[in-house]
Amino acid sequence: MRVLVVEDEPAIADFVQRGLQSEGFEVVCAPDGIEGERRALQEPVDLVILDLMLPGRDGLEVLAAVRGRKPTLPVIVLSARAEIDDRVAGLDAGATDYLVKPFSFEELAARVRAHLRTPGQHDATKLQAAGIELDLVRRLAMRDGEEVRLSSREFELLAYFMRHPGQALTRERILSAVWGYDFDPGTNVVEVYVGYLRRKLARADRPAPIETVRSVGYRLRDRDPAANPE
């Protein structure tokens, strides 16, 4: 699937491009509204991620042009305009979805996957790994048939681990995916929330299946561990 990112802030465009490429998407970028409109209309793209405040041509103008020529093309608007009226205006103008900055990459990726789902295709609504099951629709976490009560951020963090079982994930990658592009890279929030998850997922006979990978970050073990995490 090919995604077009129309965003004039290089840091955000790079953040979104690298993240979506790691998810297996082909990603092209446009730094202004004029090029963004041209690429959206003339090139084969499956989805557009569109900033509203663009040089050259306003995002709503680009959206109107896309809707006129490609009415079924999914367009996810990214904007710092967070008021209800702004979101309603964007959706009424033809946006498929509207995401307010700052945003977490994990949420953006989930919306991209949802809008690229083909008719008859059932996107995974449950994740299973290491004796844990997540119901993404009901926002429910279970371990060994017992519910684990998680905050929204804890749920997103666990979902990110479960989408990458067995992979060593750096703190920076986790921070960008779950908390967003504008978080201070020096923060210890990842360590703090991994600690929360470990305590909530631990059982008397088995610790949580999240291990520390020395000098790298963390990894969700493919199997329920029989020993304590590092």
C-alpha cells in the first residue's frame, strides 16, 4: 500500500514516514499543498495523510480537490487545530478521519490500517502473545483468562509490544510509537510504564513476559516466561 504524507514540518514528516515504512507501507512525502495536491491527483496512492496548515495551498483546498477527482481516496487530516468546530469542519469538508497534533504513531498507524482495510477483510481485533490476549475493540486485556485493568496509555504500550513479539524495541522507538513525535527523548516515561505493566501482568507463579534487553530497550517474550525478567 502506498501512502502520501503532505506535511511541511520535516520532523513530523520524517517521523511518520519512518514509522509507516517500518509497518511495511510505501511512503512518499510532499512539503507543501501544491505538490501534495499534484501527487495525490496524478500518482497512484492508496491513502493521504494531510496537514491543514500548508504553504502554497491550504490543506482544505487540497482536500476539496482530492474529493472532486478521487472521492473514495481515504484522507486522514493531521492538525494542531483541536477545537470541536475545527474537527467538524475537516470531516464535513471530506476528511475520512481527523487526528489532532501531537499524536502517537501507534494511533495513527491503527487508523491507517483501518482505512486501508479492503471490503471483506477483517483486520485483527485481538492480539495474542505470551499468554496475554488483547481485545482492541473492547479495550480489554486478559492474562490466563483473568482481566488486567490497564490505563489507556498502558493498553497502547502493551498493544505495541504485542504487535512486535520477540523483537528488541529501543526506548526511542517505543516513545515515538506510543507517546508521539514531540516527547522529550530524555524522559524516563517508558521505563515507568514498563514497570506499571510488569506489576499488573505479573502472577504469583510467573512474572510479566517483558524483559529488558541490555543497552537496547525491551522485548515481549514469545512465550510466557518461567523466570524473572532481567
